[in-house]
Amino acid sequence: MPSLPPPSAVPPSSAVPPPAPQQPVEKKFVPSTSHTSPDDVALPRLGLTGTLRWAWRQLTSMRTALFLLLLLAVAAVPGSLFPQRPANPSVVTKYLQDHPGIGPVLDWFKLFNVYSSPWFSAIYLLLFISLIGCVIPRAIAHYKAVRSTPPRTPRRLSRLPEYGTLEIPAASEVTPRQAMQDAAAALKSRGYRVDLRDADGERPSVGAERGFLKEVGNLLFHTSLIGVLVSVALGGLFGYSGQRVLVEGETFVNTLVGYDTFTPGTSFDSNQLEPYSVRLDRFQVTFDRESKAHYGQPLDFNATLTTKSSPTAAEEQQTLKVNDPVALGGTSIYLVGNGYAPVVTVRDGAGNVAFQGPVVAVPTDGAYTSLIVIKAPDAQPDQLGFVGFFLPTALQDEKGVAFGSDPDPFNPQLNLNSFYGDLGLDDGTPKNVFTLDTSGLTQLNGRDLDAGGIVLAPGASYTLPEGKGSISFDGIKRYVALDIHHNPGQLAALVFAVLALAGLVGSLFLTRRRVWVRTGSHPDGRTMVEYGLLARGEDHRLAGEATAIRKALAQRWLAEPSEVAEDSKEAQRSAGRVDATQDGK
Amino acid sequence: MPAINESLALYSERFILLAGIAYAIAFIAFTWDLVQNSKTTRNVLQQSQAAAGGQVRTRETVAAASRTSAASGAGFTEVATGPEGRAERPASRPTGAGAGAGTADDSMRYGSVRRNPARIAVALTALAALIHAAGVVCRGLAAGRVPWGNMYEFCTTGGMVVAVVFLLVLTRRDLRFLGTFVVGLVLVMITAASVAFWTPVGHLVPALQSYWLVIHVSIAVMSSALFTLTFAMSVLQLLQSRREAAGADGRTDRLPFLRLVPSALSLENMAYRINAIAFVGWTLTLMFGSIWAEKAWGRFWGWDTKEVWTFVIWVVYAGYLHARATRGWTGARAAWLSIVGYLCVVFNFTIVNIYFSGLHSYAGVGS
Ligand code: HEM
């Protein structure tokens, strides 16, 4: 058993009043834990400024931050349960049709627009106001802390979570003053900021502190979150996005009329659009033909584009793939969909061509069974409309119903019903090109009619009943669906996110520690040293640090360990005992 | 694109099956360890029950006294380091009684008591994980890509990562008391994979052909594995603190197997440390996911169902970290947040993947 230092080794502290009990347990920087402050209770007498200050303190309290965070998590959930307008407007419309009772109520609560709803915005805005109210006082407090000297040496180091003692043999002739200078040097080389106290007194001591970057990390993390939010907001204001379907051979020019749909940010200005152009030369799709289990699954989508960065610029060949956008004129172009566009010619009753060209068909399954709607508003004397589906590889089931069996065009087929009458396009209201409003139309062809449905293979044509005209299937092209985005806030958001991450790592894994070392002379000539460590916040490596410091000091002085260094809990316990004896005096 | 190697895929499935058998035996061994220790400790416990209860009460009085009067420093020996507010809570574990009978150390370091069933269980788990890893590697080689492209592969690879992370943590800390839970979970995962999600080996659809799949998903799986450990710890923490309260009141111990488990406070501290690492991992998951979304769809955030749930998980664990620094929210409340966070992880992985449609719908189930 190593011997404990005699109680007199360190001059007794019983002469001074004992420290307040909570003193060694450091309070953290929580700027306003107003729920603990007594003047909350006196609300009626606070007056307006007092009430405002009280409200502000409530808002910026840690408890409110926690509450708002949890509320934010809960508030985000409905957006995954209900279809959202910004992502799927058509699904929302359908939902409202299917649920005429509850639908409008949900809509009133903005459950189809959760992430731009007033209540969701309120939560995150409050959270960020709270965050700002939190970060600023913390930053000021930390700035002061960084500039001030380490806190005064506690009277009883033995009450700190890590504590130990060393004795320097009299033969080493290390004075307490010298010992403290050594200790200061040792701590300094371990990255501590040190402050030597009472160097010429009876009990010189060193106060040391390190890990200021932990708090810097925390502040950086929280501040960067504000940065991310602001970047996202700016991106939304000045950015824009649009969609365009492009059939092989077609050219898209980056002007407002070039888009099928266009969603500008609030501060968008059409002069922002650079008039580049993109032509789809070829679109190739590779399907899995080796695997039995995944036969016909797509393996590769590859669009060959010819681009011009301005009307007068030289042409350039580029490849566009999924996960691999093409950057052009400050925008990025993404491949988000594809399908077949059968080329058809519709002639009217007078024998004139009423429509000719590729018609985009919307695939509905893995075999590219695609819905198709053909409208010929120029047909005379009646407008003509067709609706049906396109099958790249048509097979027939037992009942003679055609179905698609493969995504590649091995046996392409058009299956159509035809209508004549008023397509309803003339009153100027925009109409979805992918649906046919049959209310003003009379059906000519269909499975249930005498004339039957129209079934066409490439190269074939069909004459409509009642001399209404004809339709021919001339060939097939492929098309791509492009998303075009410009988001000026993107890079900033990334930078802030990276900063936030760095701050988070610093905040979570750096440790803020304080060390105090104190010496005194034993009457027999030995120099007695005691040290104590305190962590601010979570620090499971404090014991390891204590051991390391102890080693460093012992090496310097070749001091005898006055107790087992390994188990500092043990040291703590014995220290407690020492203290108890002292206090008992 | 490299050709699919069907026979290697067959080997992979056999390895997974073998691993499942080994895990099952390991599961039994871990359970046996708990049962055996409960039995041996129950006897010791009954003898020392009265003494222990008395002792605890004395300790509490001492701790309380130390808070009100500075006359005694002894109370501080009972104070574990922790965040503000928590440091004032005494570690009220009924220590002492039956300590020789395999009670876990609060530092979660390995003690001197040999627990043979637990040693066998760990050895079996290591063997199972090795076979499991062989199965996962074969699957990857068979497909010529990383083996996490559909639900079957998420489950088999995820299960392996859970087992390996557990074994890695075991090299540093004695978390064998979690063995039954962890190995049980891995068994559930590979069973679900083989029975419900089985998908023949194949190439990736174009949407998944990106190196971000490698980065984003691997970090997500590793973080989830860590969350799995902390979930189990938080559940045990809640049980343990009820038991500690009961012990302090001198009531009988109804969950004697918890004698193998460290004190509620140590569980909380260990869970916090692991959750902190996992939270950084989840933050990376979120960031890499956004970067990939930007590459694939042109927007880095679009509130797609999968994105929503990833965000919800992130916010819940941020709440957990806050709770640990908020007065009155440490201990049981923080543990509940950790549990809720994990339930969200599980929900995101199962229900969202299978039933919710969205841009991320390529779980490969049912199609
Ligand atoms: C956008 C919302 C917020 C998020 C996502 C967030 C996230 C986090 C995370 C992840 C941590 C743990 C990392 C660390 O220890 O530094 C943390 C810590 C902290 N946050 Fe926040 N926070 C948010 C808002 C706030 C607000 C509004 C306050 C002020 C009331 C606040 C005060 C703190 C404090 C004091 C800590 C340090 C806790 C400790 O020392 O362990 N946070 N926050």
C-alpha cells in the first residue's frame, strides 16, 4: 500500500470557509435557463419590457430549443404520409377527388403543402430565432472566457472528479516555486493555457485550461445551420427549375417558351436564362438480357446531345446519363425519364393531313406499356381524338387482349380508340395533353363497338368509320424527360453544411478541461504536490488525462507516486477520506 | 458491366444460411449466460438483499448530505461525471451485493470473472459473422458491385455490419449483456431477408449506378448499427433505473438478469458516447444523400418520403443530444428519445422502404 500524504502535507484549508457545495460541478454556458431564475415568477410586475425580456429568455432557453426540435421532427412526418403538391400535384388532385369529405379539411390544414405551410415555417423560424438568441450570448461569453485567465484555484482540489498527489523527495531540491514552473511548462506542452499563481507564496499553484475549440465548434455548428437555411432560402428566391420532354431529333432552346413547365423563384428574372440549345440526337437504352430473374430490367440510359452554349457558339457533343447531369449556361440538365413517342399521321375526312409527328406516350410499367393520347384539332369537319396504349412488344392473352411483354420494340403495336367532335381546346383553358376529355366527343372505335378497336403495327394505317379520316403508324422514336435546374444557393449550402459538420465533430469530441496544481513544503523537506482535473461537459477520458499529466509530472521530478495512479476512482475515494479527516479537525 | 455469377450467388446464400445457424446457437449461448447468471446471483442476492437495501439508503443519505453541507466530501465519490444537472444525481445502483457473481462493471471493462457461456457465445458470434461476411462478399462478387442494392441486400449486409460493429465494440468494452438482443436482431434481419425480401442477384438499375451508393448507404448502415446498440442500452437503462429504484425501496428484484448489466447511469453515458459517433455518421448520411440527390434529380432536398424520415431521425437524435444538456431531461427522458430515434430508423428502413412510394422506391420488393 502506498502511503497517503500526511494531512499536514498540504496546509489545511479548514481555516477558510468551505466552498459552496455546487462549486466544483461547473455550470455550462446555457445563457438563459430562465425557468430557474426566480424573477420569472413575478410576471405581473415586469411591465412591457420586462415581459418581452421574459418571453425572449423563454424562447432562447435550452428547454424551448429542445421542445421546438422535437416539434419539428413531429411536424415533418405528415409530409411523408400525404401526397405533397410541390412534388406530386396530380396525386394530390386525385386524393382530393377520392376523399371529398376529409380532403378539403386536410387541405385547409396545409397537409398537402406541409413544408411551406405557416405552421411548419413557424416552428423552424422560431427554432432559428431561438438559435440566434442562443448563439450570440454564448459567443460573447466564450470570447470573454478565451481572453480571461483560467479560473482561480479551488481551495479543495480533492473534491474535483480527478484528483491525485505526488511528493518530490527532499533530495531532488525542487522548491514549490520551481515545481509550479515545471508543472506550468508540462501543462503548456500538453496544450493548456496556464496561469501561475502565488508563485512566491507558501502554496503556489497553477491554473490551466484547454479545449476552447470545443465551444467554438458548437458555435460554428449552430451558426452554420443558419447559413444552410439562408442558402436554401436564397436558392429558392433566385433559382428556377423547369421540365422539358425532348423527342429524338428535337431541339430545346433555354427560353421561357422552350419549357413544358417552368417554376421560377420569387425573384427570378427571365433575363437570367441563357439561350443555349440542346438537341437530342439519339437515346439508347440497354436492358438486361442475361439474367433470368431480372430479364428486361434497364441497365443503362444514354442520351447523346448536341449542345450550343449560345446561338452563335460552336456545336458540342455531350452524353447525358442518370446520375450524371450536363452543365450548361449556369444550369444543370438531368435525365429523369424516358419513353417511346410513336410517329403518326392523322388525315381528316377531307383527306388533308390534320396531324403528323411523334406523340409522347407515358410508360406505366416495366414493359413500357404506355398510355397515348393523340389530338387532331385541325381535322375537318370534326376534330379527331385518339386514346389508347402503345406496346413495344405486344403479345395476346387467351382472351385476345394485347399486353406488353418487353420494354424493347420487338413487336410494336398501337391500340387505340377513336373519337370525333369537339376536343374542348378552343375555349383557351389549358388542357393536359396526356388526357382526352371525351365529354364533347362521339366514339368511333372501341372494343365494345362494332367497328372494334384500332390495332396498328408500324407502317400500317387504318381508315376511320363514317369517312371521318384515317390514321397511320409511321414509326417510333424515343424521348427523354429532362429536368433543368438553376440553384445559386447550392454551393453555399454545401459550404455551410461542411462547416457545420466540422463544428459538430469539434463540439462532440473535443474536451474542455481545467487542471489545477498546487504545492506546498512538508516540514521534512519534501515538496508535496496535489492536482485536480475538471471537465466541462461530457468527458470520459478525463481519468486518462489525469494519468497522463501525473506521468508527465512524475517524470520531470522523479517524484514518488504517493498512491496508485492507475485507479483514480480509488484516488478520489482516498482523497475524500483525507478531506473528511481535515474537515473533522 | 461484369457478368452475373449465379453460382457464386448460390454460395452466398448457403453462407448466409450457415451464418444463421451459427447465430442461432450464439443466441442460445447468450441467453444461457443471462439465465445462468440470474440463477447464481439470485441466491447471493436473496442473502444480501436486506444489507444491500440498507447500504443503498445509507449512500443516498450521504450523497444528500454532501449536497446540503460541505462538511463531507464523501458524496463526491458517488458522483459520476456527466452533463450539468446529471452530475448531481447519485449513482444509486445497489452495488456491493453479489458483486462477485458476475455483476457488470460500470466502466464496462472486462472483469476477472470468467463467464464461459458468454465466451462461447462471443466465439460463435465471431464465427457466424465471418461466415456471414463471406456470404456478403460472395454476393458482391457475384453481382460485380457493392452488395447493397435492394432490400434483401440491405438486410443481409446491414445484419453483418450490426454483428461486426458489436464485435468491434466488444474488443474494447464488455457489452456482452447486449448479446442476446444484438444477435437476435441479426437473426431477424437475415431471416427477413431470406424469407420476405429474397431477390435473385442482378445488376443495379441506372438510378443506383453511382459511387454515392457506396458512400451514402455504407455510412447509413454503419450509423444504424451503432444506433442499434444504443437503443438496446437505452431500453436496459430504463429497466435498470426502475430496478434501482425498487432496490432502493428494498423491494424484491424482479429482473435478476439485470445484475449482469451496468448501472443505469453508466448505460446512459455509454449510450451517449456511441450516439454521438452515430449522430455524426447520420449527419454524413444526410449530407451525402443530399449531394447524391442533387446529382440524380437536380435538387439536393425535395422532401421525398425517404428524405423526410432521414431528416426526422436526425432531428430526433439532435433532440437527444440537447436533452443530455438540458436540466430535467437527462436520464429516462433522454433514453426515451434515443429509443424513439431508433424506432424511426427501423420505420424508415422497413415501412418506408416497402410501403411508401417516392423517388427512393427501388427496394426491389414485389416488382
Ligand atoms: C436548428 C436547430 C438546432 C439543431 C439542429 C441543434 C443541434 C445540436 C446538436 C446536434 C448539438 C450537439 C452537439 C454539441 O454538443 O455541440 C447541439 C448542442 C447544443 N445546442 Fe443545439 N441545435 C439547434 C438549436 C439550438 C438552439 C435554439 C439552442 C439554444 C437554446 C441550442 C443550444 C445548444 C447547446 C447549449 C448545445 C450544447 C450542449 C452540450 O454542451 O452538450 N441549440 N445542438
